[in-house]
Amino acid sequence: MENNRKQEILSSAKKLFYEKGYVGTNLKDIALELGITKQAISHYYRKKEMLAAEVYEGISIDFLGVFTEKGRSLGYDEVTSEAASCIWIDRYYTSDEYARRFFNEYVYHGLGDYFNFEFEASRHFAGGRMFLGEMSREMFYAVYIASRYAAKGLLYHYVNGDISLKREEFERYYLKLCFEPFGHDEKTIDRLFEDGTRLLSETQIKVSPYFLVS
């Protein structure tokens, strides 16, 4: 029951964020959509920012799922699937005006979601997915959070036309920002870009309204 209610709230939030944008949606709107009280939503999400962060992260997770499934069938490793998903994200936000509005408003008003970045950093550190060398936990957190702020800010300006880089130049640099905290060197990132771009070209990805991906 708990999980069902949380999923209902998340689904309603995705619908309203898509239709009305991040700024145009509040917890009361979501409550009215579901026929529940605002307090019922606050049991799961204390602030709108927390709900929007989960919607935003869910979009990337859905993309990654598509590329991971296709990548496995073609013999690519999971890191290459992550690279393909990273490369694809700017193409998505530049092609869907409603998704772009949500992304723009969420980044502009909610870029201070440090709690979300700190959680991600902790998860990646604990999972041992990066080559840390002598890097301490504290230094990894600092490097990871700084790169995430830089990557999200860069993506924001690119999809709004503030950066005049060619798409390949942007995507290569964006990939570098996303993967450097995990200890990947220039040569590895170049390889991931080439393999990720190839996997992207071999994947049929369908994006429907309301952030639905298949």
C-alpha cells in the first residue's frame, strides 16, 4: 500500500510537471489530482524539490534501462550503456519542448538540491564503481558534487542555445564531466564516447509525452 501510494504520487507529479512545468505545479495541485490531502504527500515528499528530483532522476534511469537492455544484446558493457544514456540526454531535452521546460525550471530553481547529489555520491562511493586510488571519501564527495553541478549547468545552457558548440563537441565534453569523478582518463573517456555513440545509433528509443520511455 505504501509503495502504491508513493508511485501514484510520482505518476501524478510526472503528468503535472510535464503539462504545467516545475514552476506551475505545487504539492496542492498533485493532491487535488489524486483526491488526497497535501499532508498525505508530505509523508513521502516534504518539499516539491524532492519530488522533482526523483522525477528528473527517473528520466535518466529510464533512458539507461533502454540502453542497458540493448547494450547487453549487442555485447556492450554497462559503462558503455551509461555513456550512451549520457550522450542521449541533451538530444531528448532539445527535442521535447515540455520536457525542456520542466528541465529548465527545475535546474534554474532547484540546482541547490545538494541533498540529492550527496546521496548519489555516497551510493557510488559505497558501490566501489570508481577507481579511487588514494582519494578519500571526503575528496570524492567534493569532486563528484562539483562535477554534477557543472554538468547540469552546462546541459541547461546548451539546450537553451547559450552555447554554440557543435553537438559532438558538447556531448564529448559533457560525457567527460559525468565520468571524470569515477577515475576514467582521457583515453578511456574517448573510447566510451565512440562506443556510446555507436550504441546510441543502434538503439531505437521511443519517448512519449509525460516522460514515458520505451
